[in-house]
Amino acid sequence: MTNPTPNPDALEIIPLGGMGEIGKNMFAYRYGDEILVVDGGLAFPEAHQLGIDLIIPKIDYLQEHAGLIKGWILTHGHEDHIGSLPYIMPRLPRVPMYSAALTLGLLREKLGEFGIKEADTDLREVELDAQVRIGRHFVVDFFRITHSIPDNMGYILTTPVGKVVHTGDFKIDRTPTDGKLSQLDRIEKAGDEGVLLLISDSTNAERPGWSTSEAEVAENLEALIKAARGRVFITTFASQTHRVQNIVRSAEKLGRRVIMEGRSMLKYAQVSQQLGYMEFKDPLVTSDEVGDLQDSQVLYICTGSQGQPMSVLSRLAFGNHAKIALKRGDTVILSSSPIPGNEEAVNTVINRLYEIGVDVLYPPNQKVHASGHGSREEQLHILNLARPKYFLPWHGEPRHQINHARLAQTATRPPQRTLVAKNGDIVKLTQDDFKVVGTVPAGAVYVDGLGVGDISDDIIMDRMSMSQEGVLIITAVLHPTPHIELVSRGFVRSNRELETQIRKVALEAVEQGTREKKRLEDIRDDMYGAVRRFVRKVTGRNPVLIPLLVD
């Protein structure tokens, strides 16, 4: 780690998550003796991260400098921006946290599930065009920008060195469902005044053109619902409030009652309804109340867009749902696209649905999903409005950042310098300088059950080894007569001859160590080495080997 003494005349931008990756977004800005924090998201595990539930950012730097934190802002309510806060907030000082109504409503719900009282927080609701001063050095001007959830905000950060424009997650939807357009004039005005640095969403930097409007998705979904003759099941992200609202409106228009299945789907809908972001003409019905309705009169909105094993759609696909069973004549619509790493799980669910005989509709065969992130023309439009001196591509994997950096060179007025940063980089910003000057601790903290941070990469490697090669436990009982006991799982089928040979090799090592009066630890290590070599030679496998001695 390198962490030079902060330059009192420079702004430091320190990404703690979300740089070079999709998920767990978190920023820190530091000027002198003040720190402003932005977001606190989570990521979901990849296939090789066995047993891990969630991944959150490492916050060692913030804990070390906790006394300098003056405020916190949240751009929107997606899990990759607020999901880690219940784990992080109790470990940091109580400071003002600013965001819009829906974002704070979802956060309150989340904190309540963790038993965190609102009295222990300082949540401050702001309008989407509010200005907030944080500490002596930071002034934040929020602006509305369209995404796949209401109350999404970017911001203009005025600092002693100049203005920073951060788009947050964005797309430029020219026909948004709620009619609330992006406040692009705020970015253009900042560009006229002079933007020192633009930090912009890189997610779709490989996609040409403009992203699809949510209004077009709504039209396509309504046409498919209208054409369906039996029950309709639609899965999408629970946080896609606009899309869920559009599905509800289409169902009401076409004479179908809506049933919501899945804890997160219900939670988002309830919070959105309470805050006025979602309306239902008819009360939602439950699965138990469907009995008198014809198949053509019901529509289910359910979780499971990413193939999660315990989600509603997965349980339906595998016949494990307690109250609902799919049948021929049903229509299942996946109004989503797989997050990178979830493709296999989603494909497995789709194949199971085909086997059941239901009609399955999903992208790209059907235009039933639109990304919440802008494509190349939208990204270029932001660059041309902001006209920044410096540019920091953010929110994407390295290929997205690099393609975004290349795109910036085609802008009307290209940035003088672009940096492709990594999590943990200390990016120094002044009027005349923009460079990485050091690093802070950054990376992944694994959440596994109730444990937070007690799982390391070494443990994940052990889990991978056990899943691939199995485990072999060798217990040497020394008294009264030395003998060996074996337990294996996932190693080989029951094989008495092989087990007898392993026992013999282990016993010889133990007896030799005993004769030579070695320490028990050395006898155990000798047994481990002998068995390891033998198993590898005879089977070509490397199971996780656990040697035990009972004296």
C-alpha cells in the first residue's frame, strides 16, 4: 500500500468499488482534512466463489480516516449502490446521508431488516435538483438523470480545485415512463462554466447507438400479454419500478389481476407504492385467492430474472413451488438480461421451462428488456455537454472503461487526459494535474451467512478444490494399537483395495515416526506427505487432505 500525505491543494478521488468491475460501487473524495463518501453497493458472487452470498467493498481506508468523513450521498436505490450499507454503516461514524425519497425509503427498509434503528442514522431527503454543502470544501448540486429506477441522480461537485461532474448510472431515455426527462441542461451549464473532471458510466461502451426506451419495452410486453391465452408469468429485476408499474397497467387494461411472488418483488412494490411511485387500480391478490379466476385473468410478476436457485421462477421451473405449478398453455416472459456470470443459471432455467412445455419469451428473440445504461451515442452526448478537461471512465469492466476512453477522443472537444483507474487508486486532481499518486486497501469482503469478512480467497480455493477433487480425512489413532480410519467425500466410489492401500501408507508413516520418537506435529506432517504422494501417483487426483492424530 502507498498512501502519500494528501496534498492540501489537490482533490483526491478514491474508488473503493465499481472501478474495473460491475457492482459494489463506492467512491471517496478527499480534500485536505475532509472526506465525502458516495454510495455503498454490493456485488453478487461469480460461479467459482462457492458458498458466498454477497460481496461488499473493503473500507479499511474509511475506517482509518473515519474522523474526516463529513457526509455521504447516494445516487439511487439499486443494490449495487446501496446494498452494502447495512454492513458498512455500523462500522463508520454517523454522518449526514443525502438522497432522494425512493432511495432512502428502500434503504430504511433494508436497515430495518438488519435491526438498525433510524435514530442511529442521519438520513436526509433531498429533491432531485437540490444543492447541499458538505463540510467546508464540498458543494453538491444534484440533477435528475434517467435510469431503470426512479429518483436516480447524478451530481456536480464543486470543490476548491474545480467542478467534478459524476453522471451516476444513466441512460438518456427520451420517452421515460414517468415523463421526467434527464436534466441535461445542468450538465451543459456546468460545461459552459468549466468542468475539470467528468466521471461517467461506461457499462455499455461497446454498444453502438442509443439505448432502447422503457416505453418501447412497455408496448412490446403489452402486446405479448394480450396475445397470451393462459396464465402469464413475468420476471424482471425487482427494482425495475417503472417496468413493474407498466406491467401492472397493461394487466389492468387487459383484464388480468396481478399476483406478485417473491420477497424482494413485494418489498420494492410496497415501498414504491407507499411513496407514490407506483399505483394499483385493484388490490394485489395472493396465490391463495386465484382459485375463482380463469387462467386468462391472472398475471404473475415474480423474482428469478438471474436464475437464482431459491427464486420464484427457479422453483417454478424445477417444480419446487409450494402453491403454483406451471403447465402447457402458460407463458413465461423473462424481461431481463443475464448479469455477467449468471448466464449458465439463466439458461438452465430457460431449458427447464421449455421441457415443461410453456411458451418462453426472452431477449434477444423478443424486445422485452432495455438496459438502464446508455450506449455509445449517449455517452458521447454527455462528453460533448460536459466538455471536461479530464475524464475518468467508471462503472464497467476494463474493456468498457478502455472503450469509453477511446470514445472520448472522438468528442467535439476531447479531454486533455483520460485515466483508466482501478479500485484503490488515489487519483490526484488539480487544475494542472490528473494522475494516480498511490493506492489504498481495496477489494472484496465476502458475506457468507452471518459471517462478514471471515472468508478469504484461500478458503474459496479450498472450496473449489473440494468441489473438484473431493475431500479425504485420515485419522491416525495411536493408542492402544496404532490404526488408521478414513472418511472420504467426493473423492472416489467405495474402493476397498484403494482404502486398504491408503491405510497401509499412512500407518507406515505413523509407525516410523513413533519409532523415531518424533513430535506429534511431525508425525502428522509425514503421514500427510506420504498419503498425498501415494494418492496422486495412484489416482492422479489431489483431494483436500485433512490429517488428524488422536493420541
